[in-house]
Amino acid sequence: MTLIIGLTGGIGSGKTTVANHFHDNYHIDIVDADLVAREVVAVGSLGLKAIADKFGAGVLHNDGTLNRVTLRELLFADSSNKQWIDNLLHPMIRQRMQQQLTQVRSPYCLLVIPLMVENNLQSMADRVLVVDVSPTTQIERTLHRDGVSENQVRAILKVQASREQRLAIADDIISNDDESQDLEEKIAHLHRKYLALCD
Ligand code: ATP
């Protein structure tokens, strides 16, 4: 079985940027929890069918895709709905990630799980790599990228795990407050380390 490096970090920390470097520079395979989470509710999936059966066709767009805004409102209105969705989708997501991990061809792979701490998924990985930035950097970069308000970003930071909680599960840390050149060197160093661990 391939060495699995779990990659996590808060909103706007640079997870996607880091994962893309590993993939583009070193051809490392990526399993991405966010992509998998979309697949399990794609048109024709069991996940989407179960959601439509429970909440009715109003939770679908006319083209049959999931209406995330309506679903979010339903979850917000009633926390038992949120629990129901989590109970439905989390096992599906875990199972599909496991299945994708069996297809990995690179010497090691990255398992990108933004909410690793929140959903207690660190045991899916052999090691955990945390992309760490200050809250100030998180806010600045997310504002810049998404064009949202500072208050919106702060509200998300508040419901996510804290910087300290993420660092507590880290085996390796990439500090990403600095500029990109520095980041490439850090990734090159970790790549050599992970290859050595695979031997
Ligand atoms: P999210 O969880 O919100 O999807 P993320 O952790 O995947 O975010 P990225 O999208 O990779 O984060 O990065 C957030 C923003 O910060 C992007 O616009 C990205 O280009 C920028 N960024 C990331 N790393 C750096 C860096 N070292 N220097 C400058 N900008 C950076």
C-alpha cells in the first residue's frame, strides 16, 4: 500500500496551491475530499437519490443537480437534518476516498481533507501535513481570492478547527505566510523526505 500523506489546513491556507505543486512538479497522485464529496451527490448517485427522497424534488435544480443553496437552508433550519446528511454522506465519502487510494500509482500520495480535524479523519493517513498560516494571512488571501467580506471569512474561521488544533495532529508543517519561491523549496524538501520514507 502506498504511503498516504494527509494534507489539511484552514480556509485560504494554501492546500490547493501546495497539492498542485506536488502534482505538477513531482507527479504525485491526489485524492481530494472536496471532489469526492461532490461525486457522491452527482446526478445518478445513490447519495442524491436519498437526499431527494427525504427532502423532495425542491432540493434539486430543474436539470436534476443538487440545489446546494436550498439544501444549506434546510440544514441551517434544523440541526437534525445536518446530522442526517452527515450520517448519509460521510461513510460514502470515506469509502470512495479509500477506493481512490487503492488506485494510486505514485510512490506516495496526498489525501487532501480540508476538514480533517473537524471530522476526525487523520487516521486515514499515515502522516499528516498541515499547511499553516496566520489568521491574518488566511483572511487576506481568502478576501482577495473569493471577493467576500472580512466578516464572512471571520465567521468561517470561527466554525473551523483552530490553528492549534490542526498543529496538534501535524507530523509535518508547511508555513505558507511567505512568498511562493520559498514554498517550492519547502515542498521539494518534503518530497525528498516522503520518497525516503517509501523506501
Ligand atoms: P480553501 O480551503 O479555501 O479552498 P486552500 O487552502 O486550498 O483554500 P488556496 O486556494 O491554495 O488555499 O490558496 C488561497 C489563496 O492564496 C489563493 O488565491 C492562492 O493563490 C494564494 N496563495 C497560496 N499560497 C500562497 C503564497 N505562498 N504566496 C502568495 N499567495 C498564495
